[in-house]
Amino acid sequence: MKIEDYLNISPYSLSKRDKRKFLISELNKLTQIHYEGSTEYKSILDSYNKNFFNYDNYESFYPMPVRLFKEFDIKTCKSEEVLKVLTSSGTTSQKVSKIFLDKETSGLQTNALVKIMQTYLGKERLPMLIIDSKSIFKDRKQFSARGAGILGLSNFGRDHTYVLDEHMNLDEGLIKDFLNKHGNKKFLIFGFTFMVREYLYQEAINKKLKIDLSNGILIHSGGWKKLVEKAVTNEVFRSDLNEIFSLRSIHDFYGMVEQVGSIFVECEYSFLHAPIFSDILARDPITHKVLKFGQKGLLQVLSILPRSYPGHSLLSEDIGTIYGEDDCKCGRAGKYFKVHGRLPKSEVRGCSDTHASEVVTNK
Amino acid sequence: MMKIVAPNNITNLDQLDIEQNVYEPFASLSIEFIDDVSKNILKDNAFKEFPELLALAFWMRKAHIMKLKNYFLEKSQDEFLLGKGIVFHLAPSNVDTIFVYSWFISLLVGNSNIIRISDKENHQIDILLNSILMVLNLKKYKKFQKRVAIIKYGHEDKITELLSSLCDCRVIWGGDTTVQHIRSIPIKPTSTELIFPDKFSFSIIKASEFIGLSNFDKFYENFYKDAYSFNQMACSSIKLVVWVGEENIIDKSKILFWNNLSIYLNKRTHEDIQGAEIMNKLVAEASLAITNNTPIKKYKNPLINVVELDSLKFADEFYHPGAGLFYEIKVSDLSEIYKFITRKHQTIAQFGYSKDELKNSIKSNMPNGIDRIVPIGQALDFSNIWDGNDLFLSFCRQIDIQ
């Protein structure tokens, strides 16, 4: 089967055996392609002096630390084939990941995303409320992860309505107008988890706004770090939105700029699901041995989409638990899991009190 | 937030009044104080789980202090040595015991002391401080109220400026950046400064001796101590292993060494190692692979990753993440290493060489760096001679009487 045909299979329909067979053959092909195309990737594989090809299991593929994309420009395609460069949204002092996309990879990512999202949203474009500000698109050349996320999801919407101004103030008028027009039928809401909570939910509470989002489907992402600090768990997040806005259809998704497209969306039972384009492993954070279902560990994400950069097998810095495969109550096939947060940063030890725990390499 | 830990009768720095006059070196009150602190620590079960703190307590025992006294008297036989006055110690935030060694050596030669401790949370430092304060606040040490100040604060230059203006000698323990930064803050024209910047340490193993070793367990225990304490991040921690000898013996030794170290590590628990440190290691070794195409070897235990370098030249320049990343290099003769030695190199933890061999080797090669050479197992032991300075002498003035 070709990947184009594979993309036409419903994203949660393959059982373990069929999925694994196709993914492993693709991942082997990709390892070969990246080994030949990326000098950085080749250097790493050569350094370990191992035969990295033709594996028959996920565990054996080199799990590339995702942070390397922050330290080096790593790509497999030729420079003239680069269509766009995605960057992660780092805070001021942090380095950002740079992900080089060519036409093929970008196309595959878009297609995969469409297939996944359609299972939640249907095939028609829905009116779309965006809990963000248009000002995020100031620099068109470099897409930040936030911008890329919005643009990616925008394909599923129409009448895109950005309800925050550049200072993150909520424009109630815009929401009211939108709801007058579209509120009676199914519509799409997209925003980053933290922003939905702070700039929509908290604003509505503070200003005692009455907003009815009962026909909305909220897709959100971005991680829970800031919210967990405020003791807002996924359960609290969901039940609060339900109570204030009558919003019931809420789907978090887990994805990263290093693997756009093959995202993991949250089902009705609050589990994230691996679609047929990607898979996931949890590893012990110290030994990196692959863990059994139910054990908490470092997540490794596998995806068959990255062709222009070696991002098909990545070791994330996220901690999560995989609960099972093919037997979630929601009926979707594939592994289902939860993400608990980031790998805690290491304490600085030793004589010096100035070293950052972030890696600094000589280039 | 600034906090004055001692003296306990002042609440802000304007009230700080530290005596500049010195005590006689090894005054009995100073020795008694240090011995009392030692006793206080040794009777407290809270310290049992911290070997570095216990080692400190043993260093402070009266019997050992008397040895140091003899050593000092021998050094000062024909000269007249007196303390400098007020010594200001800036301690690093993560090697918990350094500030005590630095302070107590200075106290022993008769100085008043001001100690800066980082305001970062640190359980070990807190229990250590509590134990010291308990003794310091005893009535019999009332005189010390004006001879010691312990101040906890973050990177607040204003405070460092004030304390620097008071001292006759400033001691900076810290990384290069800290040292550089604090050096830009003036001290009195008559004051001196002692600095301890980032250093790089390594191990040298004579392969022919290693291969004939009978007690391997002791060897690994010693190596473990020097490499894995402080997660390999102290200035004296072993980060590189230099094998010396014939190629075929080295190759045999290497396999034996790393495999057996792996077995040794499997027997120990490593509760303090963090996932982030392992991740940093993976990133560091992959980065090295990209920039230098260095071969990486993994072993059964996750705390051993060995990166083969073809030259010692750059080893100290790479970011070292700790967590059991070792650089490795082989040479046919010890003399081959010296051309790469710089001021940055501190400790050689060696195996297989006699003291005379080492002395002759240093004598004939006169390297630009290297502060100490110790048997494997003693790299992290504190000594009053550090980075080429004898602290006893550095905290003193020598009065020349003709």
C-alpha cells in the first residue's frame, strides 16, 4: 500500500496488527531516507554504530531527542525544496525548534490532519470562533507553533472570528454577533488551553457574561503546565466550561511542532488517541526501557509523515501514561493515553552556580 | 530575599559590625568551636544520609584540627603569619560543604568572616546551618557575634558591593560567569582575592596495572565515588578517562572496565538521578556526534555512555551533562597528555602510578595546568590546598621580620 492510499483509511479503524505492519515498513523506509539525506541524522546513527534498518518493532527505531531540533538545523530535503519553516513558540530565553517542511511533507501533514479532524467535526466547514488574536500573524514567513496551530485548524472553519485583541482582551460584541448568526447550529471553537481558560472562561466569570456555546465543539491544545499550577485539571476545565457555557463537546489534542499533522485527539472519555499515521511508546525516564500499559513514562512519538526532516521517531520531554490499545470505550482503535506534563527540569549540581540546565553545545 | 542568618541580634545590614582585628592562629576558642560543631553534627541522625556532611564533621574533629595546626606551625616556622582581617566567602549554591571549609580554615588562622549563601532552597545546607548556629549561639561563643556574619541572598549586587567594601580578602567559589561578574565589583585597594572558577578533571589509568588488578570491587567503589558523586558535575568529578599503555592491553582493559562498572552500577540504586539529566546526556552525546562524529558506546547500565575522542584537546569545551557521560581517549605514554593541559584542568584521579613517577613526569613536562593528582577515590576529598593555593596561607599576611 502507498501512503496516499493509506491516508484514505479512516484514522481510527485499523487494529494493532495491520497498523503496526504498515507503520514499521514506512518507518524503516524513512530511516533510510533520512540517513541518506541528513548529514546530522547520519552522524548520530553512525556514532552509535548500530544497524538502524529493517526493524520489526517500534522499540528499535532511534528515538531522537526532540531538543536536537533546537540545537541544530536538521533537514533531509534540499534547501531549495523547503516550503516553510515551522518554529516552536519558545519563551524569550529559550531556543526554538526549527522544522523544515517541503511540499510533500506539508501536504501529508495537511491530509492527515483533515482525516483526523473530520472524524470529530464532519466533512463540512463549520463557522469558527478563535480564542486568539489576529496579531499573531504579523510575521508571515516564520510560523510560530501558535500561528501554525490556528492556521492548520482554520481549514476546518469558515467565518473565522478572532475574539481577542492584541492585549488578549475579549471582545464580547464579536462573540455575540457570531452566536446570533451561527449559534443555533454546530460550530467550531479553537484556542490554546490556557487562553481558553484565562481569556474566555475567566473573563466570562469576572464580567458575568452569558454566553451559550452549547452547539460548539471546542478543540484546544497547548499543554496543562500553567493550568496545573492553578490546580485546574482537565476534569475541572471541562466541567467549568460545561457549567458556564453549556459546552459539552471538548477535545484537547496533543501534538508538537516537530510532528505536525499526526496529532493525538482526546476522545469523549478524556483519552488521547493515536491515529493510524502515528504511534506512541512510554519509556522509563532513566533506563529508557519501554513500559507496559498503565505505567507512567517519557513519551516517544512515531509518525510516518515527516519526510523532509528526520522526525519520524522522536523522544519527547513529556511524561504520560498509555492505558491500552484498540479497546477504549469510545470505540476508536489505536493506543490511548494521557499526558501528565513535562519531564521535570534537573536541579543544577556541582561547583558552579551559573550553569543553566539547558544544553549548550559548541558549534 | 536577603536573610541575615548570623549574628542573630541584627535585622538589617546597616547594623552589621564586624571586627577587623585578628585572633592568634589556632586560638583555643576557635578550635573548641569547630570541635563542638563536629560533635553536634555527629550526634544528629539527620546527617547520616549525607556522606559529604559526615566527612566534613570528621574533618572538624579536634584530633584532625590539631594535625592541621601542626601543619600550619611547620609552614610558618620561620615566618610570622597573621590573619588578613575580614574574609568574605561567596559559596556556590550546590556544593553544600564548601562554605564551611572555607570559613573554618579562615577562622582557624584568626580571621573574622562574612559568608554569602545562596537563597535557593537547599535542605542539606539548612540542616548544616542549623547545627552550626546551635553552637554559635551558645553563651561561650558570644565573642563570635562580631566575628561572623552569615547572609543568605540571591544575585543582589548591592549586597555584594557592601560586603566587598568591608573585607580584606574575598573568596569566590563558583562558575566562570559568577567569578567574572563578582570580580567586577570592587574590593578595597588593600584587599586580596581568591578565586575558584570552573575546572575540568579526569582520570588516568595505566592499562597494564589495571588488567593485573586483584581487587576490582574496591576499584569500582573508588571510581564510582569520584565520578558519580554530585552527578559528575563537581569541578573534581571524573568526566574523562585517559588510558595509558599498549593498544591491545588498553582495548582489553576498556571492555573489562566498562562492563564491570556497568555490573557494579546495577548493584546500586540511583534514586537521585533524574530523567532530565539522562535526557541532557542523550542530547549532549548526539550533539557531539553531529559536530565531531564521535563514536558513542552504551552499556547495560543507563548511567554509562562512553564517547570516544581522538584528542584530549576539546574535552573540556563540550557541555557536560553529568549522568554518567564519559569521554575516553587512549595514549601510549603519559607524557602525551601534557601538551593539551591548560589552566582549566584541575584534578587527575590516577591509577597505577607511583608518587615518584608522577613527580618526575610533572617535573620533566611542566604542564600549564593541573592542580592536584590523587589516587582514584580521593578526587572529591577536600584539601586545604585547592586549585594551587594553600588556603591557610592565602588567608594570612606574612610579616617579614629581618
